[in-house]
Amino acid sequence: MTVSPSDPMRHGRDRPNRVTGTFVRAGGVRWHLLRSGSGPTILLLHGSASSAHQWNRVAPLLTSDFSLVIPDLPGHGDTSPLPRHGPALQALGRALAEVLEQEGIRPMLAAGHSAGAALALHLAGYHLADLRAVLAVTPALGGREEYLPPFLGEGIARAVRGRLQARVAAGLVRRFPIVEALLRSTGSRISPGDAEHYRELLADPSRMAGVLEFFSRWDAAGVTAEAARLPIRLHWLLAEDDRWTPPARTLRTLRAHGADRGPLRRLAVLPDRGHLLPEEDPAAIAEALRELALLTGTQ
């Protein structure tokens, strides 16, 4: 059910496809979806602490040949948080599958960045019957202990529910160059405009609350094993200078489960790139998706 048009000015004038955003309700969530282009459908899933804006450089390279569906994930961008029960990955998968089914969206290809890659792989195994391939971009695989400090657990989740922690964190973002430091720590070099998008998102207490709650419930420990069993094409796109999901660690995880082997698997490591590939090298992602479309007969 579509409930209203989106506000294109909510967090920045350069949001992707800002005139096509709509709000819909499904799975207990008020979703913000961006849709554009025509042709076979590609689902694009952003990473944590981001929003649909992450694909604003990739989208124009694909809309001539594909229909793009780009949601703000729950608690991010302009989408409301998930109902508070269960691990984030499984709850996200159920909620996203419900909105896609309700809106008649049947993606043939999916790409996800970081946590969005883990979500795309989980969806491919359980919810997306028409999906032919997944592009996993600098994926965040493995258990939460590999990525998150111990304080991002149930204790902080309780504080976030009271909004105190989120207000404090958002206030710090407004007053200090915290976001800039975090972006540098990814190993990526992105434009000032892209950096400002992140700052605007995390300076908003409600969005900060969504991000912190997401972190407190996130665990993708079983995703690599799920990926190894997928009967579809799966391409891994890693970045040599990625400091958040270093390629050496990702490769160890993939090889431990055999998720990098077989005729339907392909892996590439881009030199001189960091974690934020959708902003840093959109052409590489668009090229990889077009290659997957050709290999799967999607295009």
C-alpha cells in the first residue's frame, strides 16, 4: 500500500532519483523505496549507517536497461525501524521479502554493499525465487564479534530505545569531525558531497537510533554457509584497501565454506579502492552487474 510521496529534501538535494521515492507499509515497517528505469529488475541494498543515497552514482549507469529498486533499510534513511524482536538479519529478510511481494517486485539480480550484501545473500536463499545472481560488494560476513565492539550489544540497545544514546551520538556528529574520521577509516576516497550525506544522516537522532539498534542486533555468522549452497551465480567484489572488511579476512571466510569455488562463482579484488565502492567506483559495480546480466540471460 503506497501511503505518500517522499520528501526529496529530507537529507540532501542530490539524493538518487529523488522524484521517484514513495512510502509503502509492509512487514510492520513504513518503507521508503526508490524506483527508476525500465527492464529487468535489479534490487540494490545499501550497507549499515547509510541509505539509498549510497547508489546515487551507480543508478544512472544502469537505468537505461534495468528497473532499479533501492530501499532505505529499516531504521535507515526514511524507513521506520523494524519491530524489536529477533536477530536483525532474519527480521530484515522477512520484512524486505514481504514488501517486495506486496509491491509485486520480483528482482532477477541483486547487489548489496557490506551488511546489504549479507542481506542479499540471505534473501537469495530463502525469499527470492526469481533471483538469478547476486553481486556481493565488500561484504560484511561472519559473526558480530568480527566487526563490532562488545559495547554495541543489548546494553546499548536499551539506551537507544530511550533515545538518550542516539541524541548524544548525533550531537557529537554535529559538533566534531567524527563522520569524516570514520569515512577515512574505510580506506575509501569519496567526494565531499558523498561525505556530507553520511554526516546529515548520522547527525539526525532518529536515524542514529536506527543505526545503533541495527548494530546491536546484527549477526551474519551463518550467511557464508548459506551462500555456499546457493544454486545461482554469485560474484564477490572486494577492495584491496578496505579496512572495514579486509579482503584477506573475507577470503578466509569464503574459503572456509567453499563459497568462492565453482563455475557459478567469481571473485575480483579492485586495487587502490576501499570499503565504500558504490561511491568510490560506481563504474566497476555497474560493469559487474551488466556482466551478471549477460551471463544469466537477464539482459
